[in-house]
Amino acid sequence: MQSTTLLQSPPAQSRNTVGFLSFDQVSKSFPTPKGPYPVLENVNLTIEEGEFVCLIGHSGCGKSTLLSLVSGFQQATSGSVTLKGEPIREPGPDRMVVFQNYALLPWRTVFENVYLAVNAVWPKQPEAQKRAIVREHLAMVGLTEAADKRPDQISGGMRQRVSIARALAIRPEVLILDEPFGALDAITKEELQEELLKIWTDHRCTVLMITHDIDEALFLADRLVMMTNGPAAGIGEVMTIPFDRPRDRVQIMEDPQYYELRNHALDFLYNRFAHDDD
Amino acid sequence: MVTSTRTRLQSRPKSVVSSIQEFWQKQGAGLLPPILGIAAFLIVWQVFSWSGLTRLPGPLSLWTEQRTRELLLYPFYDRGGLDKGLFWQTLASLGRVAKGYTAAAVVGISVGVLVGTNDWLNKATYPVFQFLRMVAPLAWVPIALVALQQNQPAAIFVIFITSVWPILINTTEGVRQIPEDYNNVAKVLKLSRKDYYLNVLFPSALPYIFTGLRIAIGLAWLAIIAAEIVMSGIVGIGFFIWDAYQQNYISEIILAVIYIGGVGLLLDRLIAFLQSKIAPARK
């Protein structure tokens, strides 16, 4: 693979391409007393089914807004966000979110938190089957033992695992993660990255994930979307990450391309789109 | 100390004296200040009434006067009509409070949930509710009497209207304070209404609802006394006070006031106990 093909210039896809998940001329602004405040402007991006895409950019660049357009919590001011050709109008379990603060219900046990999601999506399934799905996914993230604990009795890393198990248990078409490992210590973070990658390899759902960590993106993603600074942020560059899967952290870090890509991303973030006020 | 350790070593059954001693050793530090405080209060009151500065009888009169001594010793007597022991008087008042308060809890919580989940409704009802909750319990009495024509339903209505506001307003606030994250989970999962209420709304708003319920039980008890004083001719601790005042049995009033305070304290503890069982405080 030649490095010139790795770095795509801003997406030059034709506007009529219907991808699995696509942003077509998407702009989003919020009304303020001083008139509309543009957050995103002219975002074009097509994501294929089963792709793992990471988003990176400085705080305030509208990454979370971009994700909330996919999860359906917000609507684009102009342009369209479509999943399998259908415009996204409201939140739904086919685009499940792993929230930044885990968003587990503190008055329900780990098991009940996941069960609530499974039961909401398949209310008519037999009870035994729903419970089996919950157990299977808790086992997948290594939390069988903690099933009857409440969220405040387990660690942050375990909570994030529950949140991921809850999200995957309902078989979403798109998994949306908003900086899922930001609050975790380095070791827990690496463990969870590996688990997430393994689960994704087995399930192959489409993943859209915000991160602040370039190494995390290089380890996980097929493509890294780098965003320009707000207001009126857009996609600055999309970097394809060429490492073969399954990936091994040590192995890819020995690859000379790794540093080339890493430096390129760093250059984007800290030179070309340096944040002026921090 | 020495004796109690010795008895334990010999594993003999503990005597009453030594178990009291043990209890005092454990709890004494916490119990002493309130006991001394109450004693000082009673002494000051007694001295004040002996000094002749006031017509108010001292606490000792509860025992020295024959009427109150009888009321104190026989709370369960019933000579028919309004001539009943203080237990029956209190029970009659409590019965009214139970009815009015239950209605207030049902209406307050359901309307609170409705208003809390609907921003438009919240804005529309805010001024009315804030206005109505400022109306004192006693001011509702004539309105209730005119509207309902009879003492008994009017008394219950006064309880209801006094205690419904804190429940309603706290429930509304509790629903509005549900963390955005939990609502987002409910939205993305498209939780059914029932699942949302049981798993998100009620558990999240419960501490607020209980705050409202606790404020309301105190208000309800205050209101029934006020209401009964105005509504003549019913069995109840409030009217009992009014009756005693009319006949100048001042010690009886003091005795009734002690009953009222005690019952109020018990009601508050009851709701606090329910709260600790149903919605324990979270870390």
C-alpha cells in the first residue's frame, strides 16, 4: 500500500451515492439570541456497512453534534443524514448509543439494566430467551459475576462494559460511542479497546466512535475522520488506516506506517487546525 | 461496670438493673442532652406559672387537676356524643387526615407527573398553583363549608387542599430533574410508557416525591386542628381544644396540645421510615 493512497482529500463522493450511512451536505446550527450559531457546515461522509469509523477533533468542533444527528437526538438544519437510504428522524434502538457517562440506571442491577433494553426491543420474545441474551452479553464483557450488583457497586471500567453489553445485546445496525474510554485509566482502557475490537470482529456492526486519542483510533478504526475547528466545523480529512485485521497492538506500533499516520494526524490537530484558545 | 462484666463471665441471665446500666452506657451520651433540655423547659414553664405572671397553668397541673388527670389516665373512655377519651378524639382527627392526605398524595403525584412531563402544561399551571398554595388552611375553611355544606367532607377537603401543593410541586420538580442521560436511554430504546414510568421516572423522582409527602403530612396535621376548631360539634382533637377553651379548662388544652405534638412527630417519623424503606438515600 502506498502512503499516497492512504490519505484521502476531503470526501469527493458524488452527492447521489447512497451508502449505508451517509451525510449529504449536512449543516447544523443552533438558534441563539444573537442569531443562528453554526456548529456543522457542509458535512459529506459515507460510511459502509460494518465499517469502524473514529472521529477526532478539538473540543467544540461538533463531533458530538454529528453523532447526535445519527442517533436522532438532533436533526440537521439542512442536508440529510440517511441510514440505508432512509432519513433519520428520531432516536431508535437500531442506532444504539454508548453514552459518555455510561447512563446506567442506578436503581437497577447490571442484569436489569441490560434486560430493560432487550425487553424494550423484543417485548414478545419468551422470557427465558431474553434472559439468555442478557447473560450471553454480560459473559461477553466478562461481567457474569457482577450481574446482580448495582452500578454504584462496580468500577468505572465495569460500568462501561455494562453499557457496551447493553448496546450490543439489542443488535444495533450502528453502534455509536461518544468518547467511551475517556474517563478510564490506561490499562482498563486498553483492555476495553481490545474487547470492543473482538466483539466488533464477531458481530460486524457499523461503529461510529468519538475519541481524543490518536493511538486508540489507529488501533481500532478503518477510517479516521478529522474535523476542523468550530464554529461551522466540517470534515478536514479522512484518513484510511490500512493495518490488517485482526490487529495486534504491538505489531502495528512496529509498523513504520503507524508513525507516519500518527504524525499526520498530530500535524492536522496541532499545526493545521491548532486550537487558538487552549 | 464490674458487676456487669462478672455476670457475663458467669453467663447468668442479666438482671434488669445491669441491662439498664448497659443501655445507658451505650446511649447515655446521645439521650442526656434532650432529657435535660425537656426538663429545663418544663421547670422554666412551671416556675413561670407559679410566679403569677400568667394565667397559663404549669405542667404539673396536668396531674393536679382532676379533669386532666382523668383524661390522662383514661384515654379510651367513651360516654357517647362528643364526650370521648383523647384516644378517640385523636383517632377521629387522624381518620380525617388519612382520607384527605391519601387523596392529596394520589392527586398530587399524578398531576405532578403530568405537569412535570409536559412543559406547556407546567408553564400554564405554574401561576395558578403558586397562587393557590399560598392560601392558608384556615382561609379554605369557609370556602369548603360553602362549597360542600357539611362539616365532615369540608374538613377532609381542607386537609386535601393544604397538603396537595407540596406533593404536587415536588413531584413536578422531581420529574423535571430526571437526568438527561436517563431520558436519552429511554428515547433510544423507545421504552414503553409503562417501562419508562417504572424504570426511569418514578425511581428518579421518588426522593423529591417523598420530600413533598413529608412536608405535606406535617401540613395536613396542622390543618386538621385548625379546621376542627372552626367546625363546631365534631369529635376530634381540634374541636376538643376549642371546647375546652370555651369552658375555660386550660389544662385540657395543654394536654391536647401535647397529644397533637406527639402525633405530629409520629406521623413525620412514619413517612421518614417509609422513605428509608422505599427510596433509601443514594451515595
